[in-house]
Amino acid sequence: MKLFFRHYGKGPELLILHGLFGISDNWVTLGKQLGENFHVIIPDLRNHGRSPHSERFDFPSLEQDVLELIEEEAEGAVLLMGHSLGGRIAVQLALHYPETVRKLVVVDISLRKYTPRREHLELISAMHALDLSAGGRRTDLEKQLRQRIPSLKIRQFLLKNLFWNASGKLAWRLNVPVISASLPGLFDGLDMTGRYTGPTLFIRGERSDYILESNLPAIHETFPGATVRTIRDATHWVHADNPGEFYEAVSAFLPGDQ
């Protein structure tokens, strides 16, 4: 599948993969910053943003989409960074096709199997409940979401997935039904075939429970070149909660490839 992507700057290719319910636009600010030294490529994953919809939404298909993008847009191996779901895709790609990844950055996700996360289920429920049929403005829909999602930051994050369709009404760019049905498989443990020995950075939020101390032995076993960096006062949305420290961590890890 050919993914929609944004790109900035010149230099070694740096591919950034967003998380579940995200879009490439969430990473534009960081992408432009990093674009001073790298050719930054930020795709929309399938069933997200401007990329095509599909009935398949699983790790093998997501991985192949990204591999195809690398083969078409990069001149050899890439620097690869992914957040949450994007981090899991990046991990799979590094393990299955290590020759395509020069350095790996995994943002606030571990290798373990997760139980369905309450916040993801609540977001899906809120999207299903949102009444888009009457038209209206984004501000009206934001008021509807406020009853279910107390965080303004998360409401704004979700509302970025709305667009005006050909009928002049707001609609989801997300393929909500397929993503909803696919959630259980996305929380499963990863296919841990192989090891990736290249330089690897795992970044976690200080106030997030996605990477626990008990997860570190498995990370170091599978990624022997890994280091772990904790970003202060950050939740799962590390790059949004503390963008300055996040940028510093990533840029300090990558300079050998400039």
C-alpha cells in the first residue's frame, strides 16, 4: 500500500511513525526541527490520515507498508523512530529487516503483551458516540467530546482526525470500524524473531507505565545496543508533554549520522 507522507529537509533519511489514532501532522514541528540535519519522512499509517483504508490492520501489513515506503523513498538504510503503535512497527521492522535500519528510536512502548488500554477503548467509544450527521462546527463536536474526554490535549489530538467530506460534513479520516475491530491483535506481544544489534534508544515518559523496569531485561536481550532514556514529567504522549527534552534526547542520539 502506498502511504501518504510529509517530508522535510535534506540529509540521511529519518522515518517517523506515529501512534494509534495519530497522523503525520502530529509530528510536523519536530520533523521541521530535525529537518535541519536530516531528510525527515513522516507517513500516515494505513487507516489513518490521508493514507488508504483497508480491511487489514495488523502488524504484518503495517510493517510491509513501511518497508515499501523505505524501498521507494530512501537511499539505503534509514534512521527509524516510532511512537506507541509506530514504535511496535519499528521494532518489528528492525528485527525482520535489520539491514534497512541504521539506528532505531522506540518511543514509550515495550516488547510485552498489553491488556487493552482503557484510554484507547474510551477514545474509540467517544468516536463512535460523536454525532457527525448534523454537520456543525469543530467547536460543537469538541463540546460533545468534553463529556467523555476531560483532557483538552487529547480532545484536540482526536479532532485532528476530522475533515470536511464531499458532502460538506465533518467525517473521520480514521477507519474507525476496522481499527476498533483490530484493537485486540494490536495489544498482543510482538513476533520476537531475531535480534537487532544496531544502536537503539528506548524513550519513556516519567509518568507513563508503558515501559516498566521489569520490561528492561527483554529489551536488552533483543536489542543489545539499547539505552533507555526517561523524559521528565511526561505521560505516554512524551513528545507533546516535554518537547524540548524529547528533542534533545533524539538529537543527541542521532548526530553520528549527520
